[in-house]
Amino acid sequence: MRNLQEKCRSALGRLNCWRDNGTMAMYGSGEPLKAGSVASGGDQSPGARGPFRLLARRLAEEHEQRDLHREPDFIERQIGWLRAVTSYYSPVVRGLENLPPEGPALVVGNHNAGFYMPDTWITALAIVDRRGTDHPAYTLTYDLLFAFPVVGPFLRRIGAVPASSDAAVQAFEEGALVLDYPGGDYEACRPWTERNRVDFGGRTGFARLALQTGVPIVPVVTHGSHDSLIVLARGNRIAKALGLNGMHITVFPLLLGPFGVTTALLPPPPLPSSITVEFLPPITWPDLGPDAADDPETVARCAAEVVAVMQTALDRLGVERAHPVARGITALFTRPFRR
């Protein structure tokens, strides 16, 4: 444990060095970010226009909050209604024994169903079942959400933090688990036709972080979640035309609902697709030291290994748990007769 903490401190030192040199590596992106930009806590938000500038300023303020925060008692009080809401998706959790019961771990998942993201809540509840609420656990979260009143404070109380490498390293120093979805909104808003594909958009920061710290990666694969929302297109050009890129919003998805094509502004209700979440065995690279994180080829190879393992599992679940919407509707309507 002490050796792992030393690795985490060393990794945090590297991140601070990058920041001092004018860039900060955004967690999961694999790309450096200019220190004066909104995401790095700067005051400038040249990409945000009109009313979005206020959100951009709030986003910058949120990134200035470096302290991790979570409230176990508050989390306990949310579990009941979260289970009630997620029961709509008739969730099935597998492989929970693969999640270490204690100590730092980086749980890496595939992201689905846009802003509904039921897989995130189901996975978080499974982590609580395995580790309890007293054991520290944090989720690297889409940073824009923290710019909204009520939403931001709620997220922080349940252990969500704006996604960044240094936040993850600080969590590991506490011996905490960190849940991450490297694909972000790019993957969560992928077209419905790609629902059974793991697509991190080429982001490899999660593998770099694991190599730096020596923390095991625990892949978690979700099947059926992206069947609940029919995404026609990511809407990248629309997001750019609206000037949303300055706030890390690169998508403005076009959705199919009961009344035709709509957008995220008027989203259709999610379908009751049956969701399966499966935790896979931990992945480590004991023969590679922290210096391997500085080799782009090694990082890319390790990231590709994780994605390949997850894709294999998703392909298998696609066969074992086929037709998740039909399965979910059946489970929902027969539930009263099974009590």
C-alpha cells in the first residue's frame, strides 16, 4: 500500500509539472489542454457564446475546487430511490467478485444512453453493494454538470468530481476506487446502430494513469443501456455551430422519439431496456513501471488491450442477453405477478 501511495504522489508530481509548464493533461483524453482554457480553470472561454459564457465561468470556478468531497450518510439516503428508478431497467449485475473489496482501483466502463446514463447509476449501486458507503469511491464526471446550481452540489456530495487526472490520483492516495468512462459524451451519444461497440474515441488517458500509479484497471461492461435511447447522430456540427465546444460540449445528439426526430432539449422517454452490467477481472501490467506512462506507444497498446477485452465481453453479452428491449418490457409487465 505504501509503495502504491508513493507511485500516486509521483504521478501527482508529474501532473503538477505539466501544469507549471502551461498544459494539463485532461483525464481520459490523451491530449494536453492549454492552461488558460476553461477546463484548466482559466478565465477565458473564447468558444462559448452568449448565455453559454455564464456557464463557462461557472465551469472554471468548479475546476478551481481541488478538494475531494463525499458524504457517506447522504449517499445512504439516496440508495432507496436510486434502486427504485433503476429497477425500470430490470438490471442484472454479474462478476461483482472481480471488484477488489478494498484499496484503490480504476473501474473503466463503456458509456451509454446520453444524459440518462442508467448504466452509471447501476454500476455505482453495485460498487456500494460490494464496498459499502464508508469506503471512499469517486466518479470522474462530465465537468459541465457541476456548473448548474443544485446539480453540482448534489454530485459532489455523492462523490462525483470533474474529470481530471489529478483528481483521480488524489483519490488513489486515499485508497479510493475511481469510476471512469473514458468515452465521455462521444461514446454516450454514439448512434444507436453502434450500440454494441466500445468506442473511447481514441482516448488513452486511463491507461496512462494506471501505468503511472500501478493501480489495477477493473473493466466493467454494460449491455442494453444504449438500446434504451435511439440516437440518430452525435450532432458534432450542430454543437460547433452553437459555440458549445468552449464548454467541452462536442455533441448535440439527434434522437428518435414517439413524435419523430428531436434533440437533447426535448428528449424522448427512455425505453425499458433490460441492462446487464458485468465486472471483468482486473488488468495490470506488473512488468511495466511508471516510466512506461511516458511512452505513447506503450500507453496506446495497454489502452487497446483494455478496449479489446471489453469488446469481447460486450459481444458475448450481445448473444447471451439478446433483445434487451423486449426482455425489459417483459420483465417490467410480469414483475407484479412474480412478487
